[in-house]
Amino acid sequence: MNQDAPQPASCCSTGAANPAAAVSGTENLLAPPSEDMTTCPVMAGTPVSKASAEAAGLFRDHEGQRYHFCCPGCGPAFDADPARYAASTA
């Protein structure tokens, strides 16, 4: 893999890296899922580190549940229709 190749923009087209999905080291696909990991409710299937999302302020609380986002653009999308995104993660 060419490390000098341009990296894709975030899911929300901000052009920034995905701060909440960044996890140190390489992923061990044989290891059980980490309790720190979840998926973004807006960009379904996008992995998110809960700790990184919280440190970056990329989360919302809705009806007693905390939702973590992969990038800054997902919070406002969630705010526009939280019930829709909350239902997609249930």
C-alpha cells in the first residue's frame, strides 16, 4: 500500500480525517470487538472509537442513549432527525 497516496475525505465531505474512527495501531480482525468501538448512526457501518469521539465532542445524547459520530458533520445531521438515526441503530 502506498502511504503517500492521498487519503479519502471523511464521510461527511469535510476533507478532514475521521478523528473518532482513528485507533492506534492496526486492527486485529481476529480479536473480539472492543467495548470502546461502536458505529456511527449517521454513516451506518463506519467504525467509531467512543473515547476518541467523546474527546473530540462528536456525540449526542438522545432519550437516555449516547450516540457517537465519525466526523463533525454527523452531529448536525443527527440533530435534524434524531429519531431516524436512533431507530437505525436499534
